[in-house]
Amino acid sequence: MMERDLGVQKVRAFLIERGGREFEVPSRPDPDPTREWLRRVMGKGRITVPKGPTSHAARQRLAILQNLREGRSISQTAFRVGCHLRTVRRRKVEFIERNLLISPTKDTAP
């Protein structure tokens, strides 16, 4: 609903700026469209804004997936993303299980 009314870019920017923290919804009309939308829909008061897809873990997963899809090795991906090799290995298994990444096939021909 919020994305439909405001657009994905505005919602993403708001979540990056305010996600994971408390936010005071204004009681009076606000020139900022995001705050005004919250005021109309949620009403005045304090809310905790979820991080959702802007969380560190979500952004890290996406960066790992993109690097692996571009053909980078586990080591290269870990270096570029700034995480441990084990993290990339775990995510790679997760992506393959979810069919987000094609599993490498082993050639059994002599």
C-alpha cells in the first residue's frame, strides 16, 4: 500500500533513513509526502519503522547473489562484499536450494 501510493524509491529511501528506529508521526499536515502518508494512514503517534529489505543482511544477501550470478568465485565474492567465506558458502547453498542460483553440475564423463 505504501509503495503503491508513494513509489518504491521513496519508501526505500525512508526505510534506509529511518528503518529500525522509532519515528514520531506528525500530528499536523507535513510537506514531506512520506510523513504525510504515515499521518493520514497511521495517525499521530510513535511507531517503530521496520528495516525490511533495507536491512544489512538483506543487502548483503543481494550483493552475494549478484556476485555469484556474475561468475565470481566464493573468495572474490567474500572480498567484494566484505564478509567471511563461510557466509558466502552458506548463502550459495541457500540460493541453490531456493532456485535463485543454478547448481554447478559435476561432469562425470571420463
